[in-house]
Amino acid sequence: MNRPCNSMEPRVMDDDMLKLAVGDQGPQEEAGQLAKQEGILFKDVLSLQLDFRNILRIDNLWQFENLRKLQLDNNIIEKIEGLENLAHLVWLDLSFNNIETI
């Protein structure tokens, strides 16, 4: 379940935001409970949805070394950065942000 940010304050990606997003987007019911108990390793995540969260700066994604799809649309990101370690990324959505230079 995607949890859009209710706050209007700009945010930077931190471990808490990423853990919450991974947990929300992971398996549900019994499989989800087991995954939450054992912990989900960021390196095992292939897809991550972080839309509508008032993210100002991309950060802390270095642990997602196998990420293939990243959705960062509808935030307030101004600069494309912090993606250099995502060697397997094939799909990136940065639409509806405040990016002026690509």
C-alpha cells in the first residue's frame, strides 16, 4: 500500500522512509509477516515506488544494488543525483518534479 506524504515539508530519503516503502510494497498476509520478521534486505528489492512523498533530494539508494525499477514521480526533486550505484536500473520515472537540467 502506497502511503503518500501528508506533510508539505520537503523530505530527504532516509532509512525509515525506505524501510516503510519496502515493507508496504512487499508481500502481504503470511508471506509479508514472515518477511517483516526476518527483515527485507534492500539488495533483494527489484522495484521501488516513492511517488507523492515530497522528496527534495535523492539519497540512500546505494543499498538497492539490484534495483531495476524506480518510481520517483510527483515529488519536488530538483537535481538528478544519487543513482550512480544502481547499475541494474532499467526504468526510472522522475516525471512531475522540479528538475530543470537533465
